[in-house]
Amino acid sequence: MEPGLAAAPPAGGLAEAARLGWREEASARSVRRDGRRWTAWTCWIVGVFAVPGVLLLAIEPLTFPAAAICLAHAWAIPWLQARRGARQVVAIGSERSAGARADGEAERVALGLLGDLLGHSERELVATAGLAMQRGELGVWLVGERGALLVRSRGRRVDSWCVRVGDDAGLPAGDRVAHLLLALREDELGFAKVANLGFSGASWRVRPELEPRARPALDAARALARG
Amino acid sequence: MAADGSAEAARAALDAELERGMVAAVSRPDGTAEVVRELPLEAELVVLRRPIAGG
């Protein structure tokens, strides 16, 4: 099957999303709004710590140690958030991959089945970067064993979603990605409703925090998002 | 008759998986997938997946 513009919601939608009646329906608008909230929050954190740091230096240069602590917080908190967002996604073959501790034959079979769901270039990307790329209405998705990245705004912004297979005990790494990918294809907005948004910010903040082998997947997704 | 028997066996197998909580989907040519509750005999491939959850 050729992966196309995926995840037009089917009539029934994602069953898992339907069970979350208390949760707001996801939409392109809600995703954009949450991204803006993340940006506002990040600006607030930087301001809250950077402004006092600069003021302290301006008023009394001898307060440099305290100012340095303030400025370090202004840098470290957004950095930690971006790092957490990047690490929510587990790529096949990474240190945290289920494949690192699973039966090799089962892993090979699972990767073969996953490959059958993907087009040629996406299959190559899974082999090299461990993430499955899927274009959707919201942007370009990179699906891992756990977690998914959504690259949007022409590749400038990355949303990190915490999502997993409900009962993944004993499931090979390739199968974990395949189950998430199939759910995404069934109903993209339902997928976004079930998943928890863990981070949203500029892609240049996320890329350095990804495992080196996963970075080409982000580059490919950004290129696809730019069109 | 043999074909009918195979179809019945496939339906029973699918029903058993759905009872276990699996979700069955048929891939469309445009890359999307459609959830099915009954075995579509015309489909080339029906894929079963486990339910997902937020992390």
C-alpha cells in the first residue's frame, strides 16, 4: 500500500478516542492553540528568569552569581522541556527500544510486516532512523514504538505526543510502531485526542535532543512539511 | 462449498480476535484505513491492531 495523505477520519472514528468523552475533540485549531500556549509558556519562563537576572546585573554587577542562576534557569527549563519532548519518542533500534531485549526472529518478522505497510522511502527511513513517517492533515507524523512527533507549520514546529500500544507486553518493536501507525491512519484527529501532548516548540529545539540516528527522520519530515 | 467453509473459518477467527479487544482495519488505496467489524470478503488484507492509549 502506498502511504498517501493519511488519516481522514472514518465514519466511526477511533474507538479509543470515542471512549474519552470527557476530553476535548482534537482539531487543527486545537493543535494550533495548544502550540501557541506552549510558546507563550516558554516565553513566560524565559522572561520570569531572564529579566530579574539582567536587572540584577544592571543594578549591581556584584550580584553576578545570583544573576547567573536566574539566567541558567531561563535557559535550562525550556531545554529540559524540549529534551523531554524528544525523548518521549522511542525509535526502533534505540537504546530504549523493545527490540534491544526481544527475540531476534520475532523482530525481523515484525519489521517485515511494518515494511509492508510503508512505501519505499518510508521503509528506508524506518531502517535507518527507526521512525515511521506518515503525512496527515495536521502535518507530517513520525511514529515510534512509543510516542510520535508531529511536524507542522512548514517544518518549523514540532509537537511531541505521548502515545503507546495499550497492552504492549512482549510486542516486538516493529509491531508497536505498526499498531500506532494503523491507529493514526484510521483517524488522525482521534489519534491526537488519545495521545497526550508533551511538548510543542521550534524544531531546532527538538532536533539536537533526538538520538543521532533519528535526526534524519526529522529532517525528512520537515522537508515533506515544507512541501 | 470449500470457499464458503474458508470464509466461515475466517469470520470466526476475526470474531475471536475482536472479542479479545483487537481492532480490525482495511487499508484504502489513499493510505487511510477503515475500521471493520465484519470480515469484508472482497478485501485483500484485513489488519488487526491492538488498542492504543495515551502515555
